Amino acid sequence: MIGKKVYISWTDFNWHAYLQAKTFNSEIKFISSFKKIKTDRNKLLKFLVYIKKSYKSLYIIFKVKPLLLFTEDPPPISSIIAIIFRPLLKYKFVIDAHNGAFENPMISIPGHKLAMKKADAILVHNNPLKYLVENDKRFKDCKFFTLNDPIPEIPYYKSDDNKNYLLAVTTFHGDEPIEIVLEGIMEFLKQNPNTEIEFRVTGNYNKKIRLFEQFKHPKIIFLGFVDQKVYHQQLVNSLGVISYSVRERVQQFALMEALGAGVPFISNKNLTNLELFDNKMVLTEITPDAIAEGIQKFLLSREALLSNINSLKYNLSAKRAEDLAKIKKHLGILD
């Protein structure tokens, strides 16, 4: 297959979708919400946003007339739209599925499971998730393929900041145990009162403003929301990254960013991380004491962890290339 490919994402922008589209030499179409209007707590506005995005998805599909269409899921509406109009426009159809696509409430939306069954391929981002959904009767006959997130190329930005710090990467989303992570950092600081190490926390802490008040400490700095250049500058100049998720079967993009920036990381012992990074990076349980111990271990073994980065990048990139080749062969992609 050589021809037009388009990837539709119902977001203002996200790195995963951008890099996934680039992987398949596909045009990327981001469909944003209403500018400067918060819709999270207003059901009517959220409904109107869905109408707007559905219309825009249809417009893109009929204007581009792709030979291959990708939709990012969740939300599943663009996937349902894609399967409805596929008989008319005769394109192949791929769902790029995040964990939430297989969970309530998204999986219960009428037409969603049918779209999955009719899709030419469903991409999931880690093997543990693939094994789980393949053995779920609800997804019988679906065509699942694993494609781990790529390791992005993070440019180096010089900084005049000469302080040593660890960067806790979070979006203050529900599956990130940021409160426990902060408790672990506080425990480390309690055990090491004379440390010169700072802990800088990314993300819009206004989502959980009480944590900003609860964890006030001279060595804990809440950066708030920063743009991409500032984030990358903070990342490449850090001693390392801290990123945790309560999900067992998820690939944390922050960890791939850390490898792309050439810095080691601390994360949790979920099924995905154990498969991809076991013994190469510091992985802990999600408890304050374990996180504090993990920080101590990280600082003592950082040089060894740095030496593991190149082999991790090589092995993960080689595995991704192998998985990508299988997907392209299945879809008949020649370019």
C-alpha cells in the first residue's frame, strides 16, 4: 500500500499520536476542544465538543479520502465513525488503543466493540496489555498487535542552573500516585536532612492544589505547567526522572522520554516495566518507604544506570522495528 494515510487524534496535541503518525509516514490531524472553555464539569458543553469533533472527523475523512485511517482511542467516537463510513470510502482502518479503550465507560459505548472487531488492526502499547485483551472473550476475533512507544529524540538545552535535582514527571492524572510519590520524597528528605538534591515536580498542580500546600518543602519545587522547551531543558539537565503509575499494563511515555534525554529513572514494578527495564533501572513498589529507598539506591548507583541507557535504547528500538515490520506486512504498507 502506497497512498494517503491519516491519523486522527481528539487532542490539542500529544507526543504519542505525533510520533505514531510519523512512524507510519501518516498525516496527523489533531482536533481540539473549544478554546479557553473548560468542559470537564459541563455535560452540555462536553456533548457539543463531541459533536464538533465528530463533524471535524467526518470532514477530514471525506476530504482526505485516505487509503489507511488511524484513530486514537479513547475516546472511541472517531473509531465508530470510521467503521460506519469504511464501506463507502474503502479504506483500511487501524485503532491506536490506550488502556482506557478497554475499560468502562468507554468500552460500553454502543458500537465500540463492533468497531474493534471490524478494525484491520488494533495497536496496543505493551505485551502485558495485549495478553490480557487477547484472552478476553469480549474482544474475540480482534486483531491485536504490540507497538511500544518510540524513544523520542530529546535535544540538549544548556542550562545555567547548577543545582542537582530529580524530575518527578506527572500530569496529576488519576492513574498517577503522585501523593504517594511525594510522601516517598518527603521520607527521603527526612532521612537525609542535609542532602543537596532538589525534587522538581512537573504538571498543573492546580488539579490537586492541596498537595501543593501539604508538601511544601524547600527541596520540593512545583514547576507547574511548562512548555515543551522548558520541560526538555529540565529533563536533560536532571539527575534522573521519577515516574509512577498505578496501572499494571501501561507504558509510561515519561520513561521513554528519559531514555531519549539520556537520563536514568525510578519507576514502579508493574508488568510492563519489569518486561522492558528489569535490572536496568530502579523499580520499586508504590509505597513511601519503597520510593524513599529507591531514591537512595538510584543516587548510589546512578553511574551504573547511565551505562545501561545505550543498551536499553538499542534493544527497545530493535524490538519496536521488528513489531512494526509485522504490522506493516499485515496491513500491506510499502512506504
